[in-house]
Amino acid sequence: MKKVAIYCRLSEEDKNKLCATDDSGSIQNQKAMLMQYAEEQGWEVYQIYSDDDYTGADRRRPQFNRLLKDAEQHKFDIILCKTQSRFTRELELVEKYIHGLFPIWGIRFVSIVDNADTDNKGNKKSRQINGLVNEWYLEDMSDNIRSVLTNRRVNGLHIGAFALYGYRKDPDRKGHLLIDEEAAAVVREVFNLFAQGYGKTSIARILNARGIPNPTEYKRQHGLRYKQAVSKNSTLWKYFAIADMLENEIYIGNMVQGKYGSVSYKTKQCKPRPKDQWYVVRGTHEPIIDQELWDKVCRRRAERSRPFSDGKIGIFARKARCAYCGYTLRSSKTQDRHYLQCPNRHISVEACPGAFIAVSHLEEAVLEELNRMAQEFLDKDEAAESVAFCKDLQKQKKCLQKEINTYRQKQEEYTTGIRNLYLDKVKGLLTEQDYLAMSKDFAGERDRLEHVIEDGEKQMRELEERIAIGDNRRALVEKYMNIEHLNREMVDTLIDYVTVGRRAKGTKTVPIEIHWNF
């Protein structure tokens, strides 16, 4: 007796569910129809695979992917669906699986309503036409949604899930913003403090010391369905929240939207758009910040845009990290001395003990360790050291691959978050506009992780090149031995990164750990 796997899928809201875990009425109808058909054909039902609240273009459907895995292992002989579109709406997947891999795996594909059957060679063109029509459906639906959203953006109507901090949605006029006086008072204070000379981190510290919730926590406290992971410091104001606020034109009455755009209708991935592609409509709502204060803040931001007065980048820029929290150390200056310190320390006293060191002291420590290692290395047996070096590179490669895998897992978590938002949309908990706006934030973080992964893969390629080149440390050591000062080029060549701690009371030593490139 042939074994058949039944696959069901539904993407629309089901009002007949008794609870969130129940299958929808439509799914139940699909199962009943397919079970009856299998019985009439004399097939044994191997298992029922059911994806409720998933679109036909979603390749991450859990039961769909389990079905494909079981099909590859030939745990059954037939896949049975109500229609071909229940299996997929993408022509690419029709060709890949129904016409490609399923015959190789010895799997027959059957759909009842549209009479798709891979045992019938005569209806292959019909299956391809069905796949093409389903593909057009996805594209047309995407174009229609995009057209509506573009029209609303062009007309200056707010389409986000939530109003920007400082505003609230107008209940009587869709797409219009009203000032939320409670939050707007904080916005005005942030702009005024910055105009008076306070730094962004200092402003964050002032707000945190007074217990003022950050925008995310403010949404939660006011009952908005804002989904974001809660962590130890998730309620605190941070440098980047202040920085984003100070450059957002919405606070002077201009509607700015479309900073991110989807890559394709086939994916929910969004990428930043060039500024000239943003939708900016002036005077759409009442401003919180007047033009004079805005202009003053813009001038101050421009003045503070470079780390040093001469415009040069610090020799340890992006190389020094906090030993306690991992944050990249920021540069500061007192008179003629430059310092590196952890920005997390100034967000809240409890957030991090706070690394701190003078750039000159870190340079001295690096030079001292470099010269010590150079002399020690030149005294050792070159052949034995070369073998140990190659083993160490392999170990670094393994650790780096582990980090990349971790970032990929986090990226997948954001993808899952987007899918959960979609479930809320189809259940009627979110509107289409709210869903698009919220998923944009998740997609932005997922894109950031994509850049981190790309950087990791670049480091992996560099490691592999170094492994291929072999041990070139002796030449590097001889080149940089007995130097008196470091420059940016030397630091880039010699150092992967440096972790810096904080000087313990009663000592003069700052904990430093140097991770060399050799």
C-alpha cells in the first residue's frame, strides 16, 4: 500500500479557532477532504503536515520544511495537497521540487482541485502555468500594497505601527500625529541640554538618574503592543537613542518615512535606502522643536562630528574594547590628553564598571609588550614556533566560525520575530500598516547582523589567507622591533583588538589584554 503525506496550509485569519493553538476551520476542512481522497485511492496516510497562518511564499514554514526533509528520506511515496498553491506559490520551488527533486527522490505530487499529478506527464505544462499564475499573484499583491503605502507616504500620512516618541496617533484622523505632552517635554529637554553643551551620553545619564523611561519602556507603560526583548538595561536611555532623536526631522513638523525598503516581494528583508529616496513631506503636523533650536543643534552636531580637532582618527579606533561588557571604547579629550573609556559606564553606574585608560599609556603598554615578545620570539627555535603558530591559527578559525554561527542564530531569531508579527496581522491583532512598520525594525536589526556576519566572513577569509601564507611573524617582528611610537597603520597590521579594564583602587596598573594579528 502506498504511503501518502498530507500537507495543509492556511494564511488567512481564522475566526473559528477556539484558541491560538487550534487548527483553523479551513485547515480542518482541508484535512477532511484529503483524508477522504486518500482513503478512496487506497493510500495509507503516513502523516499530516499542517502550517496554519503562513503564506505560500514563506520558505521558513516549519511543517513544510519537515515535509521536504522526510520526502528526501523517502518516508512516504506521495505528497497530497488541496491545490498546488497550498504547497507553494513560487514558480522557482515548483520547478525545484515538484519537477526536479521529487522525481529523483521517487515522490509523487498530487493536488486535488487543480488536478496536478506528477504521474501524469501530460499536465506538466498545467502545473507550470499554475506556478506562474501563483507567482504573479504574489507580485501583484506586493505591488498593490507598495502602491498604497507609497501614496500615503507621498501625501505625508504616517503609516508606522507606533508614533515617534513625543507624539501620539490622532484617533480622529488616520495618519495624523498629535503631540504627546508628557514625552514631548523630555524631547524638548534633550534638545535644550544638547544645545547648552551637554554630550549625548551625559544627557542619557541625566535622564536615567531621574528614572525617566526610554521610548521602548514608555510604550510598554502606556499599554502599546511593542515587542522587544526585555533585558537588564532595556529600560535605560543610551547614546544612540539620543543621537537618533537629535537628527529626526519629525520633531520640526516634517514627516520622514521610507528610510528602509524591502529587497523583493519574495523576502521580508529590508535594507537602508539612500537619503534622496526617503519620503519627506514638510509641515504635516505640529512641531515639538522650533526651527531656531533645531538649527543650533544641527550646528553643534556638525562641530562634534570628528573625534579629534585635527580630524584624524585615533590609532586605537575600533580596536579597544571594554573588558567587562565588550563595548567599543570611545575617545575623549581633556586639555591635550586623549583618553579611551567605555560609554556603557556613563549610561548607568550599574551597567558596567567602566574601562578607562589614557591613549598614551595604552600605546606604551603595547610597545613594551611588542618589544618583549619580539626579543623572546627571536630567541626561540623558528621551526617549532612555526608549527605552534599554524595550530593557533586553526584554533582562531574555529572560534571565529563559532561566533559567526551565533550571529546567524540571532539573525534567525529576528526572522522568527517577523513571522510572529505576521501571525498577529492575520489574526487581526495588527493592521497591515502596523505590521509593515514593526517588521521594518526587526528587519533593520537582522540587516545589522548581516553586516556583522559579513565582517566575520571577511576575517575568516583573511585567516585562511594567513594559514596559506604560513608563518611570517619573524619578518613582522624584525620590521617593527624597537619602534618608539605607533601609528594607525601599525596598529591595523599588528593588533586584532585590545581589551581594557579599570584601574583597581590602590594600584597604578590598568588591566590590558592584547590580541595580536600574529
